[in-house]
Amino acid sequence: MKNTEYLAQRISEINGIKLAVDTIMNVIGITTENGDSIC
């Protein structure tokens, strides 16, 4: 059960980092024609 809890925490961290990177990329304006972030 501890492994599942740890994994969920890691996934949350990864998703948080991805969300932050996407936000920063959107602010900088590095986007494709579709409006999607490159990263």
C-alpha cells in the first residue's frame, strides 16, 4: 500500500511540473500553430 501512495505522490509531482512548464511556455509564447505547447 505504501508503494501505491508513493507512486501517486510522484505522479502528482510530475503532473504539477508538466502543468507549470506548459504555463511558462504559453506565457513565453512558444506554441505551435494549433496553440499546443512544444513541450
